[in-house]
Amino acid sequence: MKVRFSGILNTWLLLVNYMVKFGSKDKRTRVVLLSSIATSIVLMNLFLFGALLTNMYLGETAYTLVDIAAGSIFVFVITMIISLSLWPKVIDWLESRETNK
């Protein structure tokens, strides 16, 4: 059974597959992907928490639900791109630090 994805999701999957090789036997690539997803989810939740607190404390609606949803999607995508490029360097640094001891 073939599964068809939308254009945006398909592009994202190709980007992730290019940056993180799923077929490799090295577990490091999966660690990079999982840590990038975890980082993006944490930062997206911080954005949501800040936006909801701002709406609560101002008394009037500073941000609409559409603004909050679009902002959280934007934060997730941007942090995913950035963390996919940063986590391999962090893991390399941690491994080199471990081997130097």
C-alpha cells in the first residue's frame, strides 16, 4: 500500500531523510532526530505558554488563536531546522570530550 503525503510534509520528510540517515546502523542519527524533535516541542510549548500568559494577564486578547497556532507551527519548524543542524555538532563535541578523558 502506497501512502501519499502532502507537499509540505513530503518536503520535510525529504529534508529530514537527507540530514538524518534512517538506514544507517549508527544509533547516533536517531538520537539526533529524537533530540531535535524533543527540543522543538519544548521550545514550542514555551512559546505557547508565553502567549497564553500574555493573553491572560493583559485582560484583553493580545493574540488571537490563529496567531498562537501559526506562531507555534513557525516556532516548531524553525527550531527543528536549527536543532537538526546543531545537535550533530553537540554530539560530536560530547563524544570527543569523552574520548579525551
